[in-house]
Amino acid sequence: MTQTAPASTATPRTPRRPRRVHRAWSVAAVSFVTIIGAAAFASLPGLLIEPLHEEFDWSRGTIGFAVSVNLALYGLTAPFAAALMDRFGVRRVVALALLVIAAGSVATVWMTAAWQLVLFWGVLVGLGSGSMALAFAATVTNRWFTSRRGLVTGILTAAGASGQLVFLPLLSWLVEHHGWRPAAVTVSLTALAVVPFVWLLLRDHPADVGLAPYGGTYAPKPAPVPGAARRAVTVLSKAARTGPFWLLAGTFAICGASTNGLVKTHFVPAAHDHGMPVTAAAGLLAVIGVFDVVGTVASGWFTDRFEARRLLAVYYALRGVSLLFLPMLLAPSVHPPMIFFIVFYGLDWVATVPPTIALCREHYGEDGAIVFGWVLASHQVGAAAVAFLGGLARDVFGSYDVVWYASGALCAMAALMSMVIRRRPAPAGAVVPAGAQKPGA
């Protein structure tokens, strides 16, 4: 008797069982390397102020204006970049952003006028870096992780500090011994070197490889969302009608003013004013980067367990106290009290990011990454304002002291604003940290 083969039946494709090490961690690792490589451009502005002032006789206010354009566009581009990632995919947007950064940085080598610095470093590098901003980390975290989101956010945020640690000593040595142009070329080459990692290894969504997000359930890849610019503006319009958005935007503006706008841009020239060599001051910034990694990863761990608004209040209060003491610590040489400031301030540098992202996710659900993009825009507007005003204050008063004291007072205000943020019922699908108090409890 002849045996016939059973009729084949079509079965729908089912998601593959996750491997022992979930692919989400590989994506997080590629994102980490990408942000480290792209961090080279963030290490350079504070090192350019004195060389450009000496070579072109541009005022510090003029150079600070170019840096402020860069910082402002870094933030204002972020929400549109987050929406573009929903439309065209993370990989395409990030790869293009790195190419724009490379072009803008290398073009500065041939500049002869201040407006060219504003165009190349301010506009081009600002637009490219905005697309590589923390909205990238928020998008990767939201798509690939359901559990451990706070920890992963902290790790990816710390990648920027790791990049600062890697590149700042090298760039300061190049500026000191070979001029600022080789440093600008190094930034450009580094951005180009990261592009293959992004294109070959990064994936847009877990469904692209038949997996569920880490700690979650499988879901098909959503269709591309058209109208990226319109969506970004629509999300802003909705969020702007709520109180938490303005409180988060206000506190994060102060965060940017007291970090990127102040310390990252003006610490090196301020220390140099007191007789400290540029390489020594840049080395202190790199040490801030070391402890920033520790503080930010720890903050992500805390965010998974404690109430985010209380974490923010503590972080801003401690940062304000440290900045009030800084003018008394600047000296020609590095001494123990300055080391203590560097460690203390470094632990707090961007520890505010994981709880801020968590609050955006809690209040705005699936739009959380885009809302965080707008909150990040306020961060960079604050940074841009102080980058410009700090240089202007130095030109007018001959010292940075008034800027340090004003920033300390602003941080105290941010701590109070953080405590005003109220917990809201989480939208459907939002994740509440396991150890945090539930709404209404």
C-alpha cells in the first residue's frame, strides 16, 4: 500500500524564540558605540574658543553665538528626528546625520569668517547632532525594551560621557600641539567611521528579526508614520496643553544651561583664566565624563525603582550647590577640593536624563519619545542661551563668576519645579517602574 504525504498547510509566520542573549542587548550595544563615536563633536566647542579668538580675533561672544546655534539646533531638531525615525527608520536617519556632522566639521578647516563658523559648526553640525540626540536613545529603548528601560536609558545616555572621556584628551592634545584644524578633521573622520556600524548592525524594530521586545510580547512592526513634521508639531500642541510638559521643559532647560551651555563650553576657558593649562582643564572635563558614566547608569537603575520627580529634585539641588562653590576652587593647579567638585559634579552631569524620559513616557505614552524630543529642545535652548551669555559675561566682566552663581540659583529653582510635577495615571502600554508608587496610591 502506497503511503501518501500529508497535504501541506500554510501556517502563519510566528516569532522566533528569543536566544539566550536577547537581540535587544546587541542593538543597545551598537547604539552605545554609535553614540560614543558621535560624541567627538560634543567634546570640541570648549576647546575652540581660545584658538579661534587668538587666530581670527573673534570675540568670545561671537564664538559663543556659533556654539549656541549648534546647541539650539541640537535640541530643536530632536523631535523632528524622532518622528522621522518613525517614518524612515532609525538606521537611515542616524546614518545620514553622521554624514552631515562629518561634512560640517571638515568644512570648518577652510573657514575665514565668523559667519562660516555659524554655518558649518552651528547649522550643519547642529542639525546632524540633533538627529543623534537623546531622542535616538529614547526611540531605541522604547522599541526594543519593555523591562529594564530605565537602566538601558542610563547606559545609552552614559555613552555620550564615555565618548567625551575617549576624545577630549586626544582633541585637547591635538589643539595644544597641532592647532584646532586637525582636531576638526578628527571629529569628521570619527563620525564617518561610525556609519558602517549603524548601517550593517542596527535594526529598526524587534519585528524586523522576528522577536518580541525584551521583557514584552511580540507585536508586528507598525506601518511607517507619514507626515513626520506634522506629527511632531501635533504632539507638541497636545503636550503643551498639559502642566507636566512645561515643568519638564523648564527643568530640562536649566539642566542644559548648567551642563552643556556652561561647564562643557566655558569650563576650559574659565580654568585657563586662572592660569590652568588647557590640557589640564580638558583632562578634568574628561574625568567628569568618567563619573558621569557611573552616575547616569546608577540613575537609570534608580529610575526603575524610585519616583522620578523626587530623583530630579535631588539631582538639581546637589548640582546647584556644587556650582556655587566652583568659583572658589578655580586655581592654576589641580588641588583636592577641585577633584572633589569634579567627582561630585560628574556623578550628577546627566543623571537627570533617565527620570526625565521616564516621566515623558509615563505622561505621554507612545508619543513619549517625541515629547522628550521637545523637552530636549528646551534643554538645548537653555544651553544655547548660556553658551552665548557666558561668553558675553566674560567679555563684559572679565570673569565667569556671575555665570556660575546664576546657574546655581537656577538649579535650586529646577529642584522646586521637579517637586511640583504630579503623577498621572499611566497611559495604556506605559511601564511603571517596579519600585515606584503607583498613581493614586
